[in-house]
Amino acid sequence: MRPELPAVLPALAMAAALILTGCGAGPATDAEVGAVSGDNAVRVGQCYLISTPEEYGASSHTGPAVACSEPHTTQTFLVAAVPQPLSGQAERPLHEQLQNLTARLCPATELRRYLGGAERDATTGMAITGYYPTRAAWSAGSRTVRCDVLTTTADLAPRETKADLKDALARPESAPIRLCYTQEITDGVLGSEGTDTPCSEPHTTEDVSAWFGQDASLVPLAAQQERCLPFVLDFLNVDVLPADVEVRPIVRVDGGARAVRCGVAPRQSAGPERWTGTLAPVAGTVSGEVANG
Amino acid sequence: MVETTVGKSAKPDVEEFAPVPVRSGMGPRPGPLRMAGRFLARTFGPGELTLGGVRTPALVAGLVSAIAMLVRLFVPGPVGVADQGDGNGLVCSLGVSNVRPWDYADFTRFIYPSWTPHPLVGEACGAAGSGEPVYSSQLAFLWLGKLLTPLFGWGGGLDMRAVGIVCCLVFGLLIAALVAVLPGRASFRVLIAALVTVVMADGVFADFFISPYPEPAAFLGTLGLLVALLNYWNGARSRWVTILPVVGAGVFTIAAKPEMVSWLPVLALALLWLPQGSTRRSGRRAPEGSRWRRFAMPLLAIMAIAAFTVAFMAVQPKRTAELNLYNAVFAELLPHSPTPEEDLKWLGLDPGFVAASGTTVASPRSAALNPKFHEFQEEMGAGKLAGFYLTHPERLIGMGERGITAMLTPELGYIGSFMEGQGQPFAKDHRFPVVLGLLTALKAAPVALVAMQLLTLLLGLAVAFRKKAAVGRLAVVVVAAGWLQFWVVVLWSGQPEIYRQLLLSGFHAALCVPLLVALISILASGPERGQQQTASQATPGLRDPAVSA
């Protein structure tokens, strides 16, 4: 039997959940979200420098906070409380029980809200983890959960940043944390599959956080575009698709299952080319003609 | 029965009817096989079982074995055992953090021996999942390795290659000590030491020298304990002088990892098996009071080791005990049970837990995610598990079979042996696969492994009681310790890492090979000659029994 995987994986899986709107765990209740313990050391918006898998995967983190203008790797986006029945245990629950709880208490939807994103905004290079009281603090009565977002590189290692992630998706320079895809371009024809890329890097399509399984009716590109159109409009915050933009879905094959991921790209009359930036409208506006970021 | 009298003057009437064996090898011109046998016996036979007096061969053997291990580990490139992520629990206490890829699938493919200074605070340092401190005598090697690391230009932290060098040097010292305390001629001692080196040099054991695991302390501690016990039983010096190394080596070995607690009862029996000199030196029966007094020091030593063991087990991470208990039920007991629901009922657990059969605590179907998991935590314990197997002894048969199969599969294919760029991902080191080959061959008939251990045990008893040689006792101890280790692992901490956990049992089994060679050589060396002698006691010029046989 293969030995158990380290605790990092569930959190990485949650990172994937960020991409898939509506596929995350159920949101925390208002009581849970609103609960902030009397522990003054834990506050939303605090930044930390976590650089090893052991620090990231631990049940608790007791390292000092750093100024968010200084290099950091995580930022607290939510403070919640452990619900019943686990909160009633005299001893802190097992690490795996806490990890499972993180998926519920620190949902991707809450992170998106903290980032200032809308339902159609997809992110990349982020992972969620939850930090619980130490065993001693638990025994003393603390039940606070610190939900942190970790900024990562393509190989999932921590990426240091000096940026404050609060409302980051609502800013013009949001491209580095937005999810885009890079497709093969062969003889002026785009490949159907794409690899994940931050929108600040050259790419071919920007994700609009909507996907569905590909059945026989969704093999033609036109059918895919038609199905994706409402999501693209939602993403662009418009009622009619602008003339200079096209719906550009990609196909993702995962474990034998084929899924269509909806995307958008500038219409390119000279044939498909890679572009940089995002088509997402800056908060309060509709889609701009040029890519932001 | 016709008695042959070759070499003696026989009566003519007997000679007329006595058949002369055509290929008896006893004629005036011995065959090549017998000549080879005589040559080997003359060269490597133990001769008189004298002690001491081989300082130079001991030093040379130690030096050569250390160099051989270094070459085996570092040429053409270093080989080790990749970390699965739990190495940090032990090593981080030295204020270092591993330089390796972030993702599990990446860092298990190769070894990443470099650990840089990076003090981890809180639960990031300690047992994975709880941060409780992890203790092991391996920390001594790690600490020495940390001292050596800058000298080799491997940075200011800790490099496991330096720990590998420390382990090789310690192994050389132990081999030198082994040659010094073995009985017989120097060539015989060197042969046995060489065979022990061959066992240790196999990649399934030696590669752990360059790893963050506690296994090197267990391997080397075991060897050190065997040397100390030989020295104790030789009885050539004052009892205190020989008991103290046994206590030291025993404590070091047991402190290597919790499973080594299996050594405690064996060690107690070994210490109470008093040296020959203390029971027969005078040749007269000792007075009753004096006889009991002889047990005072061994009993004191046993109490010291037992007290340490209790203290050591008390500071083991609670998390480890929780995981072992989980795995013993959900990864071992239930998946191999014909009636898992009934077993759960016997254990006083909800039948719904059967859904978690075959899982680890981190699995998506883990019982830890069951709302009634607190019942498991409250109801289950090591005592109840022991009670289950006592009332269901038939389950031990299948468990033993699985354990033996795992022991005969000592290669950990799910973690790599080479540094990145020096081998394929997950590639294993096959530079010296002698034990691997032996154990793999035994897979065809696993009963042969048990037979080999039984043979070692019986020959050990024969040598211990007929030849009065300490090597016989050693064989008995090695087999008993191996078996105890085996059952401790399969009953308590086997799954899901049963292959790695049973390496120590495999090591004990592999040590049966050099022991068998030693035992057979001693038994074949001639008739019983009473107890072994020290060099000063041996009569110079005695005929070599190995040759005369």
C-alpha cells in the first residue's frame, strides 16, 4: 500500500477548486464566517512568510506576521470558528479531521470575495490552507480557524509577493493571478487543449470560470461557443458580445474525462496569436477593448 | 557395520573383506574437493576458539570495511533513500529544513540530501500532523553529520552525505570491534566480519545511511549490541566493564525507533544468560548466595534499560500511536478479515466503520471523517487489539504470511535512490544486491526463510551448549530478536509502510548468513573442547582442529 500523502495535497486540491466555480465545498455559515475569536493575533488581512511544505501543511502556525508590503507568501482572507461537534472535543481533532474541515470553513468562494472577484473570475497560482489553534491553545478554549491563501509558482512552490491580495482581482493589474490558457498554434489553427498560464504571461485564451462535461453534442466548436456564450457575457459584464472579442473554449482531458472550459479572447483577424493581459473589466466598468494588466 | 581402518595397520583377514571406498576421499591421494575443503578449513576455519590477540587484523578489517562502505555509497555518485516527507520530523530539531521540490510526487523521486539552516517553529517541526517532538538515537549521527557538513563544502546546514560518512566510520569501528571479540583465528574472524559487511553493504540497508530516517541507528545499534553481547559473554574482563557497553548499545538501539522496543525482552534474557566464566571458572559449584549475587549486576542493567525504554516510549508522539492504532484496525485487521462487521462488533465499534476498511487516516474514505470517529478513539487501544488477536489467533497466520512476503520485498520502489540528474526518477540502487537477491530468491519458497532462521537457532544452541562459544548465543539472540521485531511490526506499526518497517527484521534474517557460516565452521572444527579460551589461556602450538578434522 502506498504510504499516506502529506497534508499539502488536500490544500492543493482546493486550489483547483478555485478554478471551478460552484465545485467547491459548501460555504461556511454566517455564524462561522463572522466568528472572530478573542485572539487578537489572528486578523483578516495579515501576511505571513511561509516557505516550507512543513509550515504550510501544519495544523497550526505560530510564526510572526509580516507587513504585507514586505515579501510574504500567505495572507489571511478569513477568520472562522470550528463548529460543533468537533469544537466540543476536549482534545484537538486529528490533523486529517481539521484538513477536512478547512474545505468547508475556508471555501474558494470566500477567497474570491476577498480578492474582489465576481463569479466568473478564475484565479491561478493560489492555494488555500487553514490554521487551527495549537493543542495547548485548543485546550485553553480557542477554536479560531485562520484561512490563508498561499501564492504559488507553476510548480506549486510558494511565490513571494509584496502585493496586498485584498480586492486584487478588481484592480487593473490583476493579470498575474488570473487563469489563462496557452494552446498550440499549428499552421494558424489553435489546438483544442490548453495548459494553465497566468494571464500576465503570453497565452491564447482567458478562463471565465465555467465548465461542463463534453458529450457528443458538444464536439463541434460552434456548439461549445454557444454553450459558453452566457458565461462569457457574464464575465465581460455585457449583454452583447463585443465585436472585437470571441468565445474561445478549450478542452481539458483529465483522467479520461473530457471537459469544456469556457474562455474568451480578442478577435484576431490575422489568425490566432498569443496575447498578454486580461479582458476582465475593472470593477465598476464593462470590458475594455484592450487587455488589462 | 564394517569399520574402515585406513591409515592404521589392519589384520589380514579383515583387510581381505573390507571394502575400499572408491571415492571416499580418505585414500592417500585426496580429491580436489576435499583439498579445497581442507584449504578453506585451514585458511578460514576458526581453529581453537581463542579470544583476543588480533588487534592489527581488527584495525585493518575496520578500516577496509569503512572504506568499502564509503566506496559503495559514493562511487560513482551518492545513493540514499528519498524522503517521503516524514524525515523532517526528526531532522528539523537541528534547526534545518530540507532543500527539495515542494510537491510530494517530485521530492520522492530522488534524494535531496541538503538541509539548510531554517529553524522551524511550532508544529512545522516534529511529527507530521501534530508537531510533537520526535526522538531517536539517530540524532547523534545527524549531529555529527552537521559538524562535518561544512568541512566537505556542503554548506552551513546539514548534508545527509556527511551523515552517511559518519555511519560508514561507525560501521568500520563496529567491524573492528567485532573482529576483536569474535573467537578463533584472525582469518576466521575476518571472514565473518566480511560477511557482515556484505550484508550491511546491500542497498536495501546501506542506502539508509544517506537519508533522514532513523534506520541507520537501528542497524548500527543492533551491530553494536551484538558486539557488546559477545564481549559480555566472552567474560574476559570484569563484569562491569562488559555490561556497561551492553547497556549503552541496548539503550542506543532501543532509542533508534519505537519498534526496537522488541529488543528489551531479548536483551534481558541475554544479560541473564551469564558468561561461562562466571559459572564454571572455578569448576566447583558456587555457594547459593554467591550464585544469586552473580545475577545482581545483569538485573541492575536490565532495570536500567527497562526504565529507559519506558521513558522513551512515554515521550513518543501521541500522533504516532494514533496512526498505528488506526492502521492496525483499518489497514490491517478489517481488510483481511472474512467477517469485518463481526470484528467491529467485537471491538465495540459501529458497523458503519466497515466503509473505511482498507484506508489510511488520510484517505478520502478515512474513518476519521466519520462523525462517530470519537467512538473509535474512546473504545480502541493497544490492549483491546491484543485481546482481539488472543481470541482470534487464526488471524495471525495470514498476518504472518503477509509479513514474510513484505519482508522478502525489501526494496522500496516508491522512493528513489539517486540524486536528481544522476539517475532516473524512482530508480533504485543495485550496486551490491546480495541480500536483495537472496530475499527475492526466497520469495519462491518463503518457508525457506523461516527454515534458515530455525537452522540458525538450532545450530546456535548447539554451539552455545556443546562448544560453549558465545557465537552460538549470539545466533539465538539474533533469531529471537528478529522474530520479536517482526511481530511487533506486523501487529502494531506494519501497515501501510510494512515494507520499510520490516527492513529491521530482514536485517536480522540476513545476519543469519554470516552466523550460519560461523556456526557451521565452529561445529565442523572438531570435538568439543570445553569453553573458549582467552589468548593467554590457549596453549601455544595446539594443533588446529579445523585442519585435523
